[in-house]
Amino acid sequence: MSPPFSDQMDSIEAATEMIPFQRVVPRLDSLVSGLLIGILLGSCVLIAGLAHLGGSDPVRATGMGLGLAALLVLMMFAVVRMMWTPQARRFPAQPILSGAVARSGHSLAFGALCRFNGCITAVADARHLHLVPVAIFRWFGARRMSLPWTAISDVRPFLISSYARAEVAGTDIIAPAWCLGLASAAPGTDSPIDTP
């Protein structure tokens, strides 16, 4: 029998039985979302300011800034709808069970194109690996998904040692090694995490 999951990991926040994901979302969630919004809006203001300084009239410069903001919003919708939503439909959110642990600020990739860098909280419980996107992605429709441990296979090292590559129902993913490693922690059992 392996040691309890809480003994295997350090710096992990405990979750309570069947809690809504909003209570699992870490303090970093609002910070990361605020930073992304600041970057997006700041770049729009910068473009408008540079256009105005370059001789464009204020109306045209403002239009350029607003057009860029609209383009960025459309890109966010497209990324969520085309790359996150199909996976979330395949693996709908399940209740977070007692004994779950969470870590925030992770990156995740589905295939070669869909990357969410530093924007995911990974929550592991007895049956699932729950993936919670930061608030800004949730505003654009990205829902929490729950990958069953039984669906995760072929876990192998990645170029960066803190990450691993695996296959989830035919799709390659790159995720933190600590959570993908749990999929093979207790072969032949329903759960890689010991529950009380």
C-alpha cells in the first residue's frame, strides 16, 4: 500500500467533500485573470496611444484600440470554443470528493496547438483529475473538466521534468508530472489516491 496522497505531495491545499469548484479556485486565480486583462487592455491602449502620437486623429486611434480589443476578445472565444470546450464535453465536471488536493498556476496542453500556460488549477481526488481554468477563461465559457484516472494512459516523461506527457482517450496531453503520475500510482485499482 502506498503512503497517503497527502504525504506524497508538499505544498498542497486540502479540499472538502463535494465542494463547488469556486471554493477550490486558488487565490492566484484573480491575480492571473487580472494580469491577463491588464495585458490585453494595456496593449490596446498602447496601440491607440502610439497611433495618436504617430499623427492619427484621436477618433481613428481610439478605433484602432477598440478594434484590437474586439479582435482579442474574439480570439479568446475561439480558443475556448475550439480547443477547450470539446474536451470539457468529453469529460464533464464531476463532484470533487473528500480528500482532494489542489495546486494552481499549472500549464496544460491538448495536442500540439491547445496550450493554457499558467492558467490551470489541477485538483486530484480518488476518481478524477479535475482541471479548473482561471476566471478569465471561465468568463469566455471554459468549464471545469474531470478526467477519470482510468482514461489516462501511457504516462511518460516530457522535456521539462516537472511535466509529463500522457494519452487521454486518444488525445495527447502535457500536464504537471505530479498529477499525471497518479494515474499509474496504483495499477489495477479504481483510485490512485488512498481515501480514508
